[in-house]
Amino acid sequence: MTKDEMLDMIVSWENLPLLITGIIKNHVDISILADIALHSNHPKSWRAAWLMDKIHEINPALISPLVGDMIQQIKTEQNVGKKRHFLKLVSLGNIPPEEQGFLFDYSFNAFTSAKEPLAVRVHAMQILFNISETELGLKSEVLAIIEHEMENHSSAGIISRGKKLAKKLREQIRIKG
């Protein structure tokens, strides 16, 4: 399948299950989908990122090798749909140590920004927590950020995920200290 053929299929929601099956079971080249998600300016290219998310739910091993590329794209991505799916996928896997500094700063800014959509903010909060799992000295800071956002810029999604993560952080800090 060519990039143009895949783009033609992505335009119609009815084709998306076929693409998922084709990539997972028939080994259609995932790099074509990744290229569309990461580099295409096509108005429906965000659906490629959505497809990557759905494929990850079924077979994470197909998507995990692309996390580094997603992190690079997050640095300049303007499409909110793509950003949402890339952040979600990054939050579900291991964050490369060399990208933790960038992702911490990016996620802090996204999480505390009222301009960002709720899903972007929730995934950014998860990334902050995930980084604190390997950078233990950040746990208190991440807890303070989450508590501040829950108190001052809350929504149901922020409160729901924030309570779970804050509880874990408090327990970890209590055990450590």
C-alpha cells in the first residue's frame, strides 16, 4: 500500500477498521501510517495518530519503537488531535532518559496551560508522574503541581487522574521520607 492509498483510506471512518486489521494481521507497513501521522499536513492526518493509538491497544510492540519519533514531533506539532494521541502513547511506554528533560518541561507547560485541551493536559500530567518514577527527586514537585492544578484549574478529568496520581505520590514520598 502506498502513502496516497493509505491517505485515501484514512479519509473515511469506515475504512479505519480495515487499516487496523491490515497493519496488525496482514503486516501492512506501519512506517507508512507513521509517516502520515508524524509528517503529513493532510487535514485528516490526525486519524493516522488515532489509528496508531488503536493499534497500540491491540499490539503495543508495533507502536513502541515509534515513541522517539513521536517525542520529536511533539516539539513542533500544532495539530491538537495528533498532540493528544502522541502524548497518550508516550505516557503508556518507557520514556527515553535523554528525552526526560524536554518532556518534563513540555508536559509541565501543557498541564498547567488553560489553553490546552483537557486530554492533552491529562496525558501531560501522566508523563510528569511517569518521569517522577525514574527521577525520584521530582516526586514532591510533581505532587505539588498536580495538587495546584486540581485546586485551581480543575475539571472532572484532571481531578479523576490527579487524585489517583497524587495518592500514589503521597504514599511513595511517605515511604521514602
